Amino acid sequence: LDLRRASRLLEILALLHVEGTLFANAHQHRGDPQVAIDVALHLAAALAFLGLGAALGRWRLLVGALGGLALGCYLLVDLHLIPRTPFVISLGCAGLVVAALAFGRILRNHRLER
């Protein structure tokens, strides 16, 4: 029981440590020409946590990874690595598509249960 509680705490600490450090590193290298590599590392770590959370069924990893992806998107726009307006519009469209697919899957599963 104590090991499970400790593992929950360590999941959160690992997320904060990895994503926080990579985020701070990217902000520290704001004027550096290779800041895109720092942002790519941050997004890769967030995607790795997202994959681990999905594979292991850990909601804390999923939430932390989604937060890491949000911070990575913020870095992309804030550091002027990509244009703001097309990126925000494409993220909004992608979110609508994912929400529609999830809703369709829920409806399909509900109909199959009847």
C-alpha cells in the first residue's frame, strides 16, 4: 500500500521534473538559433508520457502529458517558431475532429450494447 502511494507521488514528480526542466531550458535559450531542438525535446517527452499513460492506463501521466503538450504549443508560438494564426486554427480544427471521433465511438459502443 505504501509503495503504491509512493509511486503516485513519483509519477507526478517525474512529470514535473522532466517537463519543467525542458520548458525552462527552452525559455533560457530564447535567442539561440537551436531553440527549436529544445522545443522538439520538450514535445517528444510529452508525447512519450502520453504514450506511457495510454499504455499503462495512468490518468496522471495522461493529464501531465496533455499539459506538457499545451506548454510545448505555447513555446512554439511564443518563440516564433511557427506562425500563430494558422497554428491556432489548425489546433482548433484538430480538436473538433478528435471530439467528433470520440463522440462517434461512444455512440457506436452504446448502440452495440443494446
